Amino acid sequence: MIKNHVVRNNFGLAIAGTRITIYDIMDYLKQEWPQHLIQDWLNLSKPQISEAFEYINNNYEQIQKEYENVLENNEKIEQYWRKRTKKSRFPENLSLQKEMLKKELILRKLKKCHA
């Protein structure tokens, strides 16, 4: 039997023909999901999930290192976007809120004057 369900692509180690990575499966394994639930959740065939588990078991140390790198990289990306979002959006929203409050106060004063 030819095994070719686990391939390396631009996402890393993945299930052939999908965007599901071995690192996705590792996430569920770390949360102690059983094999059949991972298979159902990710909509994988029995041969796909079996080969993925076999690959993980046979290459655990290598995959664990790659998985840690993926997690570290994802954390860096998340931090980058959090900083960028705070820098670019928060001050604008804050100044917009201040302007809206000023207008609201002015409108209240005008209503009191005309009442």
C-alpha cells in the first residue's frame, strides 16, 4: 500500500489535498482529543487520519520541534497585529469618541439655552 496522505507543502506538513496541517492535528492531540473525534471534526478519511497518527508517532521529535516553531511564529504574528491595531485604530477611535462627546455636550448646552 502506497502511503501519500502526509505531504510537505507551503503550510508545512499537511494532509494531501487539504489545508489541514499535522500541526492542526497536534493542537487537538495536546487537548487530548481521541483519534475518531479529530477525524470527524476535520472531516478526514480513516486512511488520512491513520497515516497522520502513524507519521506523528514515527517522527514525534521532529514534528514537535516544528510544532513549537509554528506556535512561536503564530504568537509573533498575533503580537504584531495587536500592536498594529492599537497604533492605527485605537487613537482614531479615541479621538472620534472625544469629538462625539464634545458635540453631545454642546448639543445639551444648546437645548438648555433654548428651553
